[in-house]
Amino acid sequence: MIYRIKGTITSSFFIILVLLILSAIVLYPIWTMLFLGAIFAYGIRPIADKLTKYIPYRSVSIAIVMVVTILPLIGVLAMIANTLFNSAPALLSTAQKINLGSMDKILKSYVPSEFLPSADILFNVLKDLINNLLKMIIDYLLDLIKSVPMIALQLFILFASAFYFARDGEQLVSYASSIVPEERKDFMRRLIIETERVIKSIFYGHFLTAFIIGLMAIIGFQLLGYPYAIFLGLLAGFFQLIPVIGPWPTYTILAIYDFIYGNILRGVIVLIFGAFLSSIDVYLRPKLSGKYADIHPLLFLVGFLGGPLIWGLAGFIIGPLILGVAYAALNVYREEKTQ
């Protein structure tokens, strides 16, 4: 019995298993940044490969691509942080100014008397929703400011891992391939291909769509004269990330704000503009994502909603990606069984 225990403890499988468990414990606090770094590396690597034709040093070409990619991102983040910092108190003040008295005036002017009781309830609910939403955003921003040192550490891990994944990714794939049994290599190869399609579908079909609509919203809100148009456009782009919802909460709240304060014309215009933004999504999202992976929108919806509950902001990428890859793996397995 003692010899069997000694043989088990000193076996290569047991030692490797213990070391893998210890490694997982070490990597657990930062695994989300490593995961995002790998995705970031996947995006910048093709550009770095083209640049390597002119710059023979691969590390230098990857560093150049990362700097060119990161600098605009840092500028956008700084602009966002400044806008949010300046707009948060004003947004809360605006929410507090939306009172029942002003709503009653609008109701009496535009709603028939027999519908006033029901309209009162509806507008009270909307007012509470706006107040709670703005307070939630401000509380989140305050917590975000307090966690700046940790965010800086996570960003360092993100960019460092992206650099090494982009530079040494082929070696990592070759090493992983050498471990996979020969009879399972075809399955893994097809799974990798499907995973790449899912990543492209998420990026082009969802993040690029949200970026385009967010940019259009910023321009539109700026032309309509709304204060903090950048923040409002970013909020519209953020809601656009979530399938089914889209940017309508942003322009609907703006229209309600205009109606309450008597700016009826701008309220109608922003509703028309918002309907235009929502209609673009119907065209852009299927057009961009359909080229790469035909995945049911419910998977993305559940991933976008469930991912952030577990992994925070990173969950907006990790959630739908995990579900999309799981869906792709099941498809590959099904095709393998039917052959």
C-alpha cells in the first residue's frame, strides 16, 4: 500500500497535475487580462506580419503596431474619463430636477383627462428609472476612480501578454499541438478555425457596429446641441453592444427630457434620429457578422448580459466568446459524428 502511494505521488501525471493546479491558482487573479491579451494579439498580429516585411525585427514591428494602436486608445479613454468626470454631477443634478410638477404640466397639456391616472403612473416609473440609472452610473464611476492603481496593473498585464502572444504565438500553438493526441488533432484544428470565425463575428458584427453607431450618435447629439454629447454617444454605443436593446434608451431619455422642458421640436428630431440609428443596426450587424459565423443572437445576448456579472467589463468580450466557442465546438463535434 505504501509503495502504491509513493508510486502515485512520484508519478509524472500526479506531479504535472499538482503543478497545473498551483499554476492555475497563480494565474487566476489575472487570467481575464491574459485572455484579453491573447485576443488583442490575434488582432494586431496580421498587421505586424505585414510590417515585418519592411522591419526585419519582429519584436520591433509588434511594438510599433501596439504603440500605434494603444496611443489613440489612450487618447479616447482620457477624453472619455474627462467627459464622464465633468458630466456626472450635471447628470445627477438634471435627474434631480425632473420633478412630478413639471411632468404634471406636460400630462395636462398632451394627455386626455381620462388617461391621466395611467399616464401619471408611467411617468413616475420613468422618472425613477432615470434617477436610478444615473445614480448607478455615477456610483460605478466613483468606484472606478478608486481602483485606478489596480486598473493600471491590469492594463500592464494586458499589453505585456498581448506583446508576447503576438510574438511567440506560433510557438505556443506548436507546443499545444504536440501535446494533443494524433487522433484528436483534426478536431482541434477545425475548432481553432471555428473559434477564429467566432472572434471575427463578435468583433465585426458587434463591437464594430457599436463603434459606428456610437460615433454617429456623438455627431448627431453634438449637432442637436446636447451637452456632453460624447458621453451620450458612448452610452448609445454601449447599449448597442447588447442585442435586442440597442441605443433606444439613450435617445428616448433625451426625448423625454426635451418634452418635459418644452423643447418639443428637438425631442421629435432626436426620436427620429434614434429610430434611424436603430434601423442601421438591422442592416449593419447581420452584414458584418454574417460573413464569419452564423450564431443565434440569443447566445450573444446571454453572453453580453451574463459575462459582465462574473468578469466585470471584460465579460462583454469573454461571455459571448465562451458561448460562441462552445457553440462552435458542438457544431464541429456534430459534423464529426455525422461523417
